[in-house]
Amino acid sequence: MEAENLFNLIDQYDPLDKNTALEFLSLSEKYPYFQLPMFYHTKSLKEQGSDNYKLYLNKLALKTMDRGILKNLMEAPIKAHSPFEIKKPIIEKESNKIQVDLDNKVLVDNSNNKEIDKLKLSFIDWIEFTDDNNTKDELEIVEDKKSPLQDKLSIIDKFIENDPKISPIDKSVNSFDEIEFDDYSDELMTETLAKVLVKQKKYKKAIRAYKILCLKYPEKNVLFASQIEKIKNLQLQY
């Protein structure tokens, strides 16, 4: 499955489009443990008033960790997105940020762990770098093989462990659900950074971060999809 195709379906999601609903159904049948297409298919059935809605809702509920979140998502109104061109986010110039020489291609040579330790790229820097150089590689997922995206996700985790610029986020971040900090420590650090991007109003980068989290943690992609919808609403208000 190509992640880019899935992202395009989500970005242009129309709950009343039966063809789109069938595409989500096909994906959910092909990848039964991937909740995101199953959620969008079920949401479409609800909006279309289908007799099969309750049947698929029960199936989705069995695979959902938090049914309260699922209930809120199902009851929330979703308007069809108008077609738009997906553009690369503009790289912002920020003061006091460590300058990184991208031409030296240090990231290509992962065999030398000492060179990786010397890098002081933050999670934000990594997103900017991959936007310009590795977009196509990130979006290609090959089952049973270690994909380029998986390689980059392991680099993210290493950057997070060694990056002194990142501090724990204030739990009072507006309108975002709280997570138990005693569980999923690795996941929390990555999701915390995504929330930092939202708080800094870097909405495009935050959406990209949550999409990466959807691929890394498919069992929580319904929650991450909810966060993506909230960020899109913030973009419209900003």
C-alpha cells in the first residue's frame, strides 16, 4: 500500500462519496489491523445512512482502545473537503537554531554511529530535511521489508534521546487529549514533539508528524486522525 494514496483520500475525504467509501473498505479488508481506513469507511456509512453502519461500527469498536474517542469522532460532523493542491511547507528561518550542512550527506552513512551522535538535529530540523530530500522515499511502504521510512523513524528516536533542546510539554496544551505518561514512553516523546509544533502554530509540520505517527503506531491511528482534523480546523481559523 502506498501511504501517499491513503493521505490523499483523507485530505480530500467526502463522507457522501460512495466510491471513496469503497476504497476505504478495500484498504480495511486488505489490512485488517489498520484501523484508519476502517474508521473512514464506517464514518461514510453513517453519513450515507447505510443499513450496514451498525455492523461495521461493531467491528471497529472491537479494535478500538478508547471507545469514547470513537463515539466522539462518529458523532462529530465532517464536511467534505474541497480539492486543493498539496504544497510543500515553507521552511521557516528561526534564530538560535543550530545550522546543519545538508550538503555533506552525513545522514546517508548510517554505518558510523559516532557521526550520528555528533548531529544535533531537532525533530523540526528532521521534518524540514525530509520535506526537501526524502518525501518519495518516506511515503513508500513495503510489507515484510525495512523501508526507508522505518530507517528514518529509528533516526528520529535517536535524535529525541540525545536532543537537549527538547523539554517535556506543558500538559495544558489547548484542546488536545491527555496521554498517560507512565505508558508508551517512546511514543510519548514523539507525540509530545508533534504537540510542540501545534503550539508553535507550525500546522503543516504538525500534520506531517501525526501522519508519520499513524504509520509508526497503527493501533492508535484513529486518535492521530482526530488530532489531524483538529489541526486542520485550527488552520482555517488562523
